Amino acid sequence: MNNSILEKDRLNTKEWESICRKCAKCCYEKIDLGCGEIVYTSEPCVYLDTVTRMCKIYENRHEIEPDCLKLTEDLIREINWMPPDCAYLEYLSQKDTLQTVRAIERSKRGKQGKTRRF
Ligand code: SF4
């Protein structure tokens, strides 16, 4: 994953969409069995080109198919049905880890600064 993308608080649309691997795994019907268990079926969305794994109506998908969700960082954090190897889950995991490391570094620098004053 591109480190410059991980360092940014906000991504523009092009940067956000560049994270997706275009595997299309999220474009198959899913069954929620409850208790957090999701089963992916082999039934693709009717608008998925299963050869190229690209959406045939990508630019207008939300107008044509209202059930198609716009994937955002907040939504990805909220839903439990993205495939475990989805690039967005990997991105968020790496981003959270990086932010934790940065917070620890800032905290250590703050403590070092206070120590020097005494
Ligand atoms: S599962 Fe994730 S990486 Fe694959 S197409 Fe869907 S959003 Fe992109």
C-alpha cells in the first residue's frame, strides 16, 4: 500500500478508489446468518461483468441500483460483510496502526520535552 495515502487524514475520490483491488468480491450476493456470520454466494450483481470484474454501470450505479452502497471509510468501519481480504479493510487496519504509532511517538516527544526543562 502506498505510504503517502496512509499518512493522509482525508483522501480525495481518486485516491480512495485507487485502494480498491477491483477483485469484485463485494459484488456478489451475501447471506447474513446472524451472529456476525456472512456467507458469500456465487451469484453476482446483475451489473457485474464477471469476466473483467468491473461494474457495467459504475458511474451511475447509485441511481440505477439504489441498493448499491457508496463505500466510505465510515461505512467500511460500520458494516461486517466486506470480504476479509478487502483492500479497504487492509488500508484501515494499516492506517489505524500508523496513527497509534504516531500518537505514541508524539507522547514520547512530549515527555522528553518536559524532562529537559527540569
Ligand atoms: S472487496 Fe474490496 S478490494 Fe475487492 S472490489 Fe470490493 S471494495 Fe474493492
